[in-house]
Amino acid sequence: MSVDQHAAAAGDTGNRPDQQQEIAAAGRFAARGVAAWAGVAAAGMGFAALTALVRANWEPMQRADQAVTDTFVAAMNADSTLRGVVAGLTDLGGTPALVLALAVGTAWLLLRRLPKIAAFIVIAGAGGLILNAVVKELVARLRPVVDDPVYTTDGWSFPSGHAMSSLVCYGVLVVVFTPALGSTARRATVGVAVLLVTAIGLSRIALGVHYPSDVLAGWLLGTLWLVSCTLAFQRWRRDAGAPASGPLPGDLPPAEADDLRPVPARRHTTPDHPWHAAGRLVVAWVLLAGALIGLGLLVRTLESGTGLLTWDHDAVAALTENRTDTRTTVLEVFGTLGNTVPVIVTALVAAVLALAALRTWRPVTFLTVALLGEITLFLTTSAVVDRDRPRVDHLNPDLPPTASFPSGHVAASLTLYAGIAVLVWTTTERRRYRLPAAALLIVPALVAVQRVYAGAHHPTDLLGAALLASAWLAVTWWVVRPGTAGPGETVTPALPGPRPARETERAPV
């Protein structure tokens, strides 16, 4: 055999694995495509069949629906704890939770300058909510009737709005954002989303507000709508001449993939070694806890032994004696903002948006450490000091079991909103963003007024909360320094201007 023949044979041998891989990849793509279209066709036929059976009042399905519903509702009536958990799950599929999730996802994409994908989220999510309402009116099926209801709601029953809307809204977020994740994180995210949507659907049956066929129909119609929107979006993007991408809206070209990832490159969560930062935080926490406990015990001593703090109680009594319906209604809004759930939700939204704007984990670390330190300092100080609440007529008789010093509502709201304010002030110089951020400090001030007005705290409790929040926030800022760049990283200015040129883009000559 000649040298040329040997070279040709070697070249052919070298190409075979690549050709085999291409053939195998094409086969897998074709198989997935066929499976996807078969699934969509099955979902469409299943929804059509269920709708026809419901409209025809098919007796076997009605009996099965009622039997399953009665079994679930009986279990709810027998266990109040389980009933509370299920009610919390069903709230995750309600319109407020879904709109919040879509709004945060849309804001993320707009901050990353991906308006087309943001539009896809809005259209798919809002369209799903509207489609469900239209189909309900057309079918007009009554909700289940049970002997001992555990949950009440209005509107028609078929298909389940929670089942369909949760699948569409959480599904569209998964479709958009998971392609930017690694394979393990992607599988975990999809698994959590599937479990969440399943739990929301089952919760509607357990609470006796939907039949099983309503929930199944909601899932089928939601699948149809989500797949249709995804296909339409991809077709529109190709027709508009967008760069080639994968089969999902989040499958961006490599040049744009970093825009969808939380942090495009490795970022440090603190300027120093994590163990050094943790050590500083622990030392500061212990010193601050000692100072707060000492101050609280001093307040208790002055209150009970010397009578020097009579003004403390008089201030509370003066406010509680001058309550009006209007003041109570207005202040109650701000009191709610200091509750645990609103604080956690607001912190999560702020952390996600800060991560989107700055492309570093430091703001998330800052807010997380600030709130965790605040709650542990509050619980520790409150338990040790154990100061009685004011002896007045409490606006809310079901006060938390924690003691009066310091105020947990004020400490949490001040830590959160002051933390957001300093994040904005240190990462942008634009007054139109700085002024609203500074205005957030009004929230903890009004929370403080409401807590005294409601008879839940003395003014000195508020001072203790202000000391706790401000000191711990300053320590956390000093250790984490979320507005500065460490070795090997840059912090993108918040709410920046024009999109910066990529490394792969050629600068104009």
C-alpha cells in the first residue's frame, strides 16, 4: 500500500467516530422531536376528551371525581396541621404568587437586556391566565359539593386555574432559565418544578375546590399552551433573523449565553477568605449580642426598680388611647410589611434583581447574612431579656410569644430596607434611583410607629431594634462589601446604560 493510501485510510478511520456521533445526535434529536409531538398530540386529545365528558355529564367520571374528592377532604378535616400545609401549597399556585414570579423573571431579563425573551415570558404567562378564564366560562362546571368544606372559593371548576397557571408560569421560567444551568442543576430544577406543580394541583383536590378531572384538564391545557407559545416564539425569532439557538428560548447562542447565567464568570462572595469573613462575623455577633442583652437588662432594671422609664409606658398609652379606624387601617399596612413572610419575599426579590444587575453573588450574600444575623440576634436577646409587653389594650391580642425587647418587626424591616437602600446608593450615581431607595427608610419608621400604636412595644424596644439593625448591617457591609470588587472580579454598575461590547464583538474602527 502506498503512503497516500495509508493516509487516506487513516483519514477515513479518523472521520468515522465524528460521523457516527453526528448520526447518533441526529437520531436522538429526531426521537425527542417525535416524542414531543406525540406528547402534545396526546395532551390535546386528552383535554378534548375530558371536556366532552364533562359537558356530557358522564356519570362514571362524576362518581369517581366525587369519591376521590370526598376522600381527600375527609383527610383534611382530620388533620389541621396538614390542612395548613396544603393551604400554603395552594397559595403558591395563586395569581399573586405567579404574577410575582413572572415579574421577577421579566425584570431579570430586562436588566440583562434580553427584551424578546422577557416578552415571551409575559405573553405565555398572561396568556395562560386569560385562556383559563375563557375556557372556564365556556364549560361552566360547578365546583365540588362536600359535606364538610375546608376551603371556599368562587368561580367555575373546569379546568383548574391553579393547576394550569402554575404549570404555565413555572414552566415558562424553567424553559427560559434552565438551559443556562449545568446538567445536574438543570435536572434538579426541572424536578423541583414538576413536584411543585403536582403538589399545587393535588392541593386543589384535597381542599375540595376541584375534581381530579379539573386538575388533569388544567395540566393538559397548560402543556398545550406552553408548547404552542414556545414553538411560536422560536419561529418568530427565526423569521426576525435572530442568531441560531437551541430548541428552547433560553438556548441562546454562545455569545449571549452569559446574559442568562446568574454570574457569567466566577465571583467571590466576600473580599477575603470565607473562613476569615465568617470569623469576623461571629466575633461581631457575640459582641453585639452582649451589648444588646446588657442594654435590655438595664432597661428592665430601670423600668421595675427606679421608675425612671414611666414615660416609656406613657407614650404607648397615649397612642393606644387615641386610635381611630383610619389610623388603624393605614398603619396596619405598614405593620404587615414587618411580618416574616413579606420580609422574606421582599428580600428574595431584591436579591434576585441585585444579582441580575450586578452579576455577582455579593449582594445576595450581603442580604442573606444581614437577615440571618438580625433574626438570631433578635431571638437571643429577646429570650434572655424577657421584657413584658406594655400593659395596655393590644390591637392584636394574638401577639407572638417573643418578649418585648427588642422589636423584631422593626429590626427586620430596618435591616432589609436599609440594606436595599445602601446597595442602590453604592452601585449607582443616578438620582432617579437613589432617591426612591432612600425613601425606603420610611417603611421601617412607619413600622415602628405601628408597633407602638398597636401596644406591642415600648419606645425603648424600638431603640434596641434600631441599634441591633444598624450595627449588624454595618458589620455585614464591612465584611462582605457588596459594592466593591475583589481580586479577579468586577462589579457591573447597577441599572447600567448602553449594552457593553462583548469580547467576541469587534470594536468599530
